[in-house]
Amino acid sequence: MKKLTKKLTHSCSLDCYDLCKFDVYKKGDRVTKITGNSENSFTKGIICSKGRKHIDRLYHKDRLKTPLLKKDGRWEEISFDEALEIIGDRLKKYRSEYGSQSVLHYEESGAGGVLKGIENIFFNYYGGITTSEGSTCWGAGSQAQNYDFGDRRSSDLEDVMNAEAIVLWGRNPYNTSIHLYERLIAAKKKGIKIITIDPRENETSRISDIHISPNPSTDGALAMAVAKYLMDQGRIDEEYTERYIHGYSEYKSYLEGLSMDYLLEETGVSLDEVENLAEVMAKGTVSCFLGYGMQKYTNGGNSIRAIDALFSLSGNIGVEGAGVFYANRVYPKLLNTDPYGSEKYAVNSRDFWVADFVGYVNKMAGDVKKPVKAIFVSKANPMNQYPNLNESIEAFKKVEFKVCIDMFMTDTAKYCDLVIPCTNTLESEDIIYTSMHSPYLLYNEKIVEPPHELMDEYFFFQELAKKMEMEDYPQVDKKTYIEKVIEPVGLTIEDLRKKDINLSDSRVAWDDMKFPTASGKVEVYSEDAKREGLSALPEYIPSLKKTEDYPIRLITPHFKNSLFSQHYREHSGISRLYVGEGNLKGYREGDVVKLTSKYGGIECSIHLDKTLKDDLVYMYAGWNHKHGNPNFLTYNGSSEMGGQVSYYDTFVNISSK
Ligand code: SF4
């Protein structure tokens, strides 16, 4: 007789704004269905295809279940015991001969969860290692908001229904945040104006009332043009700015020195469009959702700072229906993410800037005194996601011993010496939160058993700690560990099972108008930025420009059906390039062309997006090497703040293959 379907709770471990809560159904020992939990106020019963695909990935035929060791260029299956022995011996040797920082660990957010990140705790006990600074994702914008507001906060999603207008600035929630998109549809029905600001038309701009299309990398100039217009028209409440904004008069002087004609020419936006946007800003409460693409330029941090300044000066901060939302970092005050005090053991830490991976590793792999001898990769696929992949791969290969922890043989795993298989989220008990938007702390119960207990990183690193004779390493069960993490919230796992915990202390971000900055105000003028060698005020410095050989800018936004490279493995065929009519030239839809930049070339198929101007093309991020990955072309420069890789300052040309 068939066993009954059982409903369990879990949440999505993908690196997404929404952190959906799932209802998971099982028949016997097999997961049969994932749906959105309808009681969670963010999820409201809706999830996207990536969330449902956790099941496909769980039962995928290509999933790794045994550690793989590369021998003479071929993979050989080994046992977990052998893998632990090899890693343990290497780690001991490198630490005693070169110091613990000779091990470089690169992690990302490919799988969320506090216990999925246990390797960080392990490496602290190891003595401290080399870790990354900066970001492939959101670094410039994060740093910008730290300067301006002292932190990154977002209002409750439902608060957009109190707005008079909603601005999607460089953000396409149709692809990246389905719950925001669903609210936009509801807001539109209520008569709330929707405005998209994006150099290309996208699914969200198509449902918007207004679409403003600035030239790529000029979002800061556009925000300045609107602020300047408001100042020139006497539409700024100077009593308000005096009370809440540090540096208004300095910024006003700076904008007086910029001509409107210059700003319009840079942005390619008309004065009418600037005036219309300024009227919206001045009249009503406006919520703005910032995307991460617009800060992937050498001037990306200043773009976010200029937008923050515009929303602050126009009074669109700290009130219902208004705000400028980039992320929502609500957990650090509330959770103890290092409950056994591992940090004090990490005495030999050092770091490298992600954008400078090539330079750093080329230098340090052969360093006599303090070399990089090993690389550990977890929850990440850097040989797919790093810029300038030709050089990144060569640098990666130079390092003596490389280990990757993953569910699949990824573009990174294939360049490693040892690959350790890990659990799918559904096989692992954990707690999870996101810093992107959803404010919830959710408990993930283990839904099914993994093929091997040590595929769960928590237990793997406990065993490794035993091999390494780390006496103080927390050899406690998961529940004990989790309860210590959540102790400051005054809750137990049982509480989390019964109720989703909203970690945010306020429905409206910054509603007390108290900011954790030096002045306690919004800092349009930031002493912190100045101390770090940057302009204290947001400034407009044009980003890189096209060259004669490479006249077209390439951007790589997010695809709806994949989180970076994770869900692309199913795609067959070749990667897709989208171009406007001018760049389709004599090609037919689907023709294979060669796309070349200063850093390399790939083949891809060409497709028409009629809305694109001739100086811009795009490919979605995440295509695997086998398809033609755009990061073989991308520029490994950095934003001016936050160490963000400036991927979007890549210029290409298109030719016949
Ligand atoms: S990827 Fe995002 S929207 Fe999709 S299920 Fe996961 S958390 Fe929800």
C-alpha cells in the first residue's frame, strides 16, 4: 500500500531577495512536490521555477555522491575517509610549512544556511586563512549605502502599497523577485505609478507607466540631474534637509557646478523626462528598488550614492510608502553567527580583492615566504562567475592543491584536484535568512536522508576537525549549535518550527530617522568616504567608454530561470546574445557569431531585441563553459568603492565565426 504524502517545512536556499518558505510533500522516502507556503507573509503561496527545481537537482542523474580525486588528469572515486585523510594531511603540511594563510577559501551564497557556511568556522579554528574582499554581486552599492545611511535596510514589502509611485531603478523583478513583481501588479491596479529606469526594455518596464532609458553607467548623472532640477526650482525643503541630512549645502554647490546640458548629454535622457521624474519625486511618496547591475561599473558606488541623495533630499526616506531599497541587513544584531567564539583562533587571516584574483594569485602562488598553496571553494562557482576567465583559470591552475565542495561537476570543480560532494538543501537541517529583502528567519527541517552522512558539510568539517586534532572545535549536534545561534532572539528550534520569525524591528525602514552614521543623519557628505580616499560627496565620473576595436558594451543581467550558473546545466546548445537591429546586420536570428573583447572570445547565437540601442548588447549571466560563457570576455576591473567587479565595463565586437 502506498504511504501517505506528508507535508514538511523548508525554505529556499538560493541567493534571492525573497527567501521563500516551502511546503514540501513526500511520498514514502521521496520528495514529490514543493509549493509556496501560504501563511508566510512574504511568500504568500507563490514560488518560482528555481525553487521547484530543488527536487530536480536532488534526484539529478549527474549528482556527485562520492569524493573524486584527480589522478593523472582522470577522476578516481575515493571514500570520504580517504578524502578526509588527504585534506587533513595537506592542511597540516601547509600550516606548518607556510602558515595557515597559505590556504585561500572562496565562498559565495550559492547555498544559503547558517550551517552550510560552517567551513568558515572550521578555517577560524585552523588559524585563519586568506579570504576574499569585495564582491562579484553587490559590493559597490552596499558600501555606498553604508556611507549614506550607515547600513542597508528595506521596508516591509507590503509598504509599497502606500506609495504614490514605485521606481525600479536598474531592477527587473519579473526575473529576480517574483513577490515584488506580484506587488507591482497589485499596485498598478490600485493606481500607483510604476516607473522603470533601465537602459534596456525588460518585462517590468513593459508594465510600467514610464520607462526612462539612460545610457549605461550614467544612473548617477540622471539622479543628479533630477536633484539639480528640484534645487533650481526651489522644491527642496531646506528645514528638512537641515534636520536630517548632513552635507546638503555642499552637495548643492557641487550640483550647481554641473551643467544640466552636460548631465543630459551623458545620460541621453531628455529634459522633459528629468522634469517628469522630478515632479513625481517632489509631489509624492516614492519607493525605489535598486538593482545590482547598475553598480557593476567603475563608477557604480557613486551612482547609488547619488540616488540615495536624491531620495533623501526629496523627503522620500523613513516614511510610509517611501525609501530607497538595496538590501535588508537585519540579522547581525540579533543572531550569534559565531556561537563558540571561533574568531579568536583566526590569528593569521589576510584577504584579497575579488576583482584582483588574477593579480593576487599570480603573485602569491609562487611567493617564497607567504604563498597561496591551496584553494577551497564552497557554495560558489568562481571559474564560471569570475571576470576575465581566461586569466582567472590560468591563475587558479597555478595553485598546488584545489578542493571544491559541490553537488555537481561544475566549471570550477573540473579544475580542482579533489571534489567533495555535498547535500542538497532538502537533505540538510539548517536555519536560513537573507540580507537582500525578506526579513524572516526560517527553520529548514531535513526532508530526506543524504546518500552519505558526510555529504552534509556540518558533519564533514566535524570529522576533519577531529583529524586535525582541533580540541576546541564544537563537536555538538546541529540542534545544539542552532539553538546557540538563535539564543539572542530568545527562541528555540521548537519556536521556529511553529512560527516564522520576522527579524526586522520596523515595518518602514529608517522610520525613526536615526541613522548609524557619525552625524546620526543621512550623510550626503561622508567623512568615512573621504577618509578612505574617496569623494565625500556623490560625484559623477564617467565610466569607461567604448573603443574603436570594441564599440559595443556587453552587460550580463540575471536570467529568470537560473540563479547564476546553477540551473544552466540542463541547457543544451550554445549561449545567446541579444542585440538591437543595428547589430543584427546581415545575420539571421539564431546565426552563430563570434563575440570578442580585449580579454577573449566566445561563440554564441545572435538574437534580436528590437529595443536595444546599437551601443549595447546583453547575455544572461551563468552560461556554462560548454555553452560559451560571457565571462571569457568580461573586464576584471573594480568599482571605485566596495571592491565590486565592474563587469559592465566590458566592450565587445561581433564578427562572423
Ligand atoms: S529562487 Fe527566490 S523566488 Fe524562487 S523559490 Fe527561491 S526564494 Fe523563492
